[in-house]
Amino acid sequence: LVCALAGLCAMGGARAEKADRNKPIVVEAERGSSFDLQRQVTVLNGNAVISQGTMVLRAERIELRETPDGYRAASAIGLPGKPATWRQRRDGGNDEVVEGSADRTEFDGRADTLRLVGSGTVRRLRGGAVADEITGATIVWDNTAGVFRVEGGATTAANPTGRVRRTLTPRAEPAS
């Protein structure tokens, strides 16, 4: 999770808050959860939250695994009408945050990717206002390459045409 969660928002060439990598990981949930130290698996149920620095992942259910070689992977599953969400500040201090939501969110620490599956949406907020937005059935961030891939799919309430869509907001002109 440290590698996977800390650098997943490569929108516009910027990265996630690098300092998050060195912060503790905190896991919380409202209902029964399990922590299997032998298999290195944590399962959180009911308004589950994983946070590390500025990164926050929320879902109805989250499963976190650590591989023998130290990589972490997480799968977060939302409920109908309440998707799994992810949010993290961008590095560079420009008061920018990237947030995403989908039916299911998957992190892969070894591959350094974030995968938003089912009605995926990613937004870049600048000063709290939406600057860019991407929608698609599946959105895959490759942090190592600094690129993302978006796939279309079935029509949904969030994406009534089923098409891939990106909306870009122009930057404000500097005052002269």
C-alpha cells in the first residue's frame, strides 16, 4: 500500500504527495473486521477507511494484502449508489487534490497502478473547484509511466452515453 497509494495521481505529469510514503497506514471500519497476521491479510467491513498521510480510501469493504516480498495490494468495493472513493493531495503544493470513485478500486503496489472499475470518475480539484474530470467504465493509472488508460462501457447514471470523456477547465489568466 505504501508504494501503491503514495504515487497514483499522475494527472498532468504531477505525482501524489511523496511525503505520504513515509506516513503510517491507519485502517478503520464500523463492523467486524479481520487481521490475519499469518497470511498478511486485513479485511475491513462497514464504512471502511484506509489513510496514509493525505491519501484516503473509503468503501463498504476493503481487503488489504501484503506479499512476502513487501508489496501491498488493496481492493475496495462500494455499494450501489455509494461507490468506493479515493482522494490525495498532489505533490508541489499547488492546492491541488485528485479524487476518484468507482464501484471497485484496486491498488497494485508491485505494478504501481490504481484501477477504478465500474462507473469510474477521476477529478483534479484546484482550490476546491473541479479543474479536470475523466469518466469511463474503467480507468487505470500507471504511476511509473505517468500515464492513464480509460475504457468506455455500458451506459450508467454517471456516464449516460457509455463513452470515455475528459473535461478540461482552462487555467485562470494571471493578473497583469
